[in-house]
Amino acid sequence: MEIDFQKAGGLVPAIIQDQRTGDVLMLGFMNPEAFAQTQRTGEVVFFSRSRNELWKKGETSGHVLKVLELRVDCDADALLVRVEPMGPGVCHEGYRSCFFRELDPEGSGRIVAERAFAPEKVYAKEKSQ
């Protein structure tokens, strides 16, 4: 099956879901190369829009995402990646999921989860380099 990378300018959104719990952990983007590396290695690789480069989730933190299943939506322009997270969380702010805030009807956000790890300890080695 061909993934339609051209519809959104060369990228497709990739929803990352914990296969065991069903929780949505994060959303990232893949280009054809990131998708191919993800398939080849069995670990999630994204395309960073801000850095304009590939990045393997967990390359700094060690919290890699092991791919258990890849699904594509009906238009072949979005992916659902079901994973086994290898670490306490995926969010760079220290939460298990990047979706740790709930919006109220007025649009204010409140934190509805507890931190799973101390990001300043996990990412300290990145800043010291």
C-alpha cells in the first residue's frame, strides 16, 4: 500500500498509541525516509519540522518506542503507530503522554496527569554537550 505523502507537502501525521493501554501518547510527522526507517528498525523515527531532519524517538532520553503495529487511515494520508513505550514517558516535559492537559470550555488548560520522570535529569546530558 502506498502512503500519500504528497497531500500534506511530503509529511503524514503519525499518531502514537500505547498498544497495551490504548492511550494516545503523542503526535509526530513522518516523511518517506522516516517511515522507511521506522519499518526497517522497528522503532519510531519522525521528521522534525523545526529542525528539518530525522530524529529517532528516544535517542536522547532512551525512551524509545517499539513498533508493534502500523495502521493507515482510509485516505492513506495518516498513520496510527501502536507501540510498546520503553521508558516512563514520551513527553519532553516529563509526562507519560504529550496529552497531559485538559482544556475547559473557555480554552484554559489544566494539568490532569502526574509527571512520570524528571526531564531535567533525562535531558541534562543533551544540554551539556
